[in-house]
Amino acid sequence: MDFFAHSEVPLEATRGIVGLAGKVTLRSAAILPVFLGLLLLSGCASEGYPEHLVYLPRTDPLSDPTKPPEKDAPGFDRPGEFPEVLFVGLSAEERGKLLVYPSKMKEDDRQALDKALTRIFGTPAHPTFGSSEETEPVKKLSQDLQLDEQTLAKGSALYRHQCLHCHGLNGDGRGATAPWVNPHPRDYRLGRFKFTSSSQQEGRRKPRREDLLRTLREGIDSSSMPSFRLLPDNDLDALVSYVIHLSLRGQTEFEVIRAALSAEGLDQGIDAVVNEFFTDVVSQWQDAQAPNNFIQPGPYPNIAGDQDMRESVQRGFDLFVRAKAEGSKKSAGCLGCHTDFGRQSAYKYDAWGTIVRPVDITTGMYRGGRRPIDLYWRIHSGINGVNMPASKDNLDSKDIWDLVNFLQVLPYRTMREKYGINLESNEPTQVAVRP
């Protein structure tokens, strides 16, 4: 039963509940207990979105991930500033060069885009993925990633109750709580996810399905993303499917708007452009699931005792702190961002236009996971959207494992002393240059 379909509660109130912009206009606090009671009695806690609800056309500016700012950020944005201002600290002129405004799109093109997106992706109450006439890659992805209508409908209902307040109706990371938490919730529409085990190049890399499942189960340390481990496995599977659905829809919309507002403009009709970008985004997700794109770590070094571990940790330390390669001695270039092992890292702008800070590695808090394999993946292929580059081209697997061993020792003073690591050198730290 949809409570709102039979209620005289103002539409603005329903907007507040489903995550849309608007002002709740309940006239009396006395209504609230009655409203909550009816809500519980109606069984809404297990149901999805109202039938009439549609995904919102994108009106917020697009941040072009191919044009990162050259300067550092002054600090984190203040509570409540996001998402009204992106790239906080830059002048209006500087922001204007980094952002693309959907309001500049031709009205006919905008309406055609909304119609095409609805044809492919449906509505929040009835999410879909493509149509019966879709190509084989689209059908295969639907099967591989569980994007059938039944799974998406279940995922949509779960998302409404578990995720909407942070990640928003469209998966835009602009839910009701988003301005008040830092880091801000992920905006899926850019098609970039930070913590992946796939080895595609930056910009095309998508997570494997198990990457998203792990994030749901474990949450993200030192953020507002909790663990959903208590949900049944089939609920988690449905949530992952719906997140992928929102990301596919959002990135397709993003790419079409960006192309329409580029200097070249569109050279064909909206439907053709939508289908072209949709097919490309689908191929990116399909590639990420392929076995050959899974990051296969090299063999772990043969460490027989404390002396072997000491040597590995010290090699990792040298890779971390060496400013640049010196003959056969390699450099990982880590101090270029993780200044003083992250204790004095500068604030940076990310691909979403928000502000991040390279992690203080001495704390041992890793948002992408702290297992050895998690650290290996981050070093090997970098982190999407935050200027953390891949090291797979200049470090071999033995080097990466040495770095992993060093990172696991780094937060603990007694372990550092045991393995001969001194962070407090009398000599000033030389800032590394990325090779």
C-alpha cells in the first residue's frame, strides 16, 4: 500500500521523505505521531517508491574529471556548503572552467534525453535495464550482474529505506544528510568507484560485483558509510544490482549532457547518442567482470622469519620515501601526496568537485580495507577519482608486497622499532616526485 497515494499530506512532505527537493509543510507537530503511526501500519517499511515518482533530470553542474584543478584545496568545505558549491576555495571564474551546466542544454534535447533514459532505465518504482531489442552485450551484462526487473525492483525498495537519505533518489550523493557528513556520500553518476579489484585504466575502471558487496558488508572506515552485514545475502545482492543500475543511468546521462554542451556538439539525434554512450558504459562494466581484468597479485615473498620480514619492510620503506628512481633503485613516489607519511598531506580536489586529503598512513585507517590484498590492489591500480595513480607500470609484484608489509608495520611504534624503521629522521623529508 502506498500511503501517499491516499493521503492529503502535502506533496512537499512526500518530497522530503523520498529525497526530493522541497520544504515539508506539515502545519502542526501534532500530525507527526499520527503520520508515523500510519506509516508503520501501512507496511511501507517493506515497500518501494510511489508509482508516480520519476528520476529527476540532472540540473546540478557536471564536474569534468579530465580537467582537475592544478592547485591544492584550502581545506574541507564547511557543513552545509555541499552541494551548493563545488570546488570550494576556487574563484567563480576558476570553477566556471571546471564545470558544465545542464541548464544550457537545448530544451528539446533535454526532453528527448529524459524520454530515452526512461525507456532504458524505467522509474524508481519500476527500474529496468534496456529492452527486449537490446544487443547481446547488454543482455549478457544483465545476466552477469543480476539486472533483471525482479532483482532491480527489490533493490530499489531496499535502497529507498537503507540508502536514499545519503545517496539520493538518483544516486547523486545528495540525500538529506549529504551536506552534513564528510566525506560526502558517493555520487554514482560519474561512473567512478574508488575501491576496486579491476585493472582497467583510470576513467574506464569499474568495480567488480564483489567489490560493491564487500563495501556493503564492511562499510568504509572513518566515514559515515556503515556496514550492512546484518542484511541477508539476497538483500545485499539486490542492493548491489540497483547501485549498478543507478550508476549506468547516471553515467549515460552525464556523457550525453557533456557531449551536447561540448564545443563540437552532437552530430546525431539524442536517441542515437544515448544508445552509443549506453553501449560504451555497458562495455566498461562488462570488461571489469572479465577474469583477465581481475588484479591477480604476484606470489607473496618467501618470508621465513623476522630477518626476512625486516628486509622486506625496509625495502618497502625505501620505495615509499625515495624521492625519485636512482639507477636500479625504484621509487613509488608516495611522499608526493602523503607528505610526512600523510601527517601533513595537502588538501586536494577530486573528480566529483569535493575535497579529499591523502590518508595519514600512520593511523592504519584505510577506507578501502586493511587486508594485505586490499593494500595490494590500491597500490597496483590506484584509486579512481582522487589522483591516486597506479604503480603497476613501475613496480613489480615483489615491490608492491614490500610496500604492503611496510604499510602494515607503519602505524605501530613497537613494530617499527622491531624492524628498524625510523620516521623521525633528523634530516628533512624530501618530497617525492611521481615517476
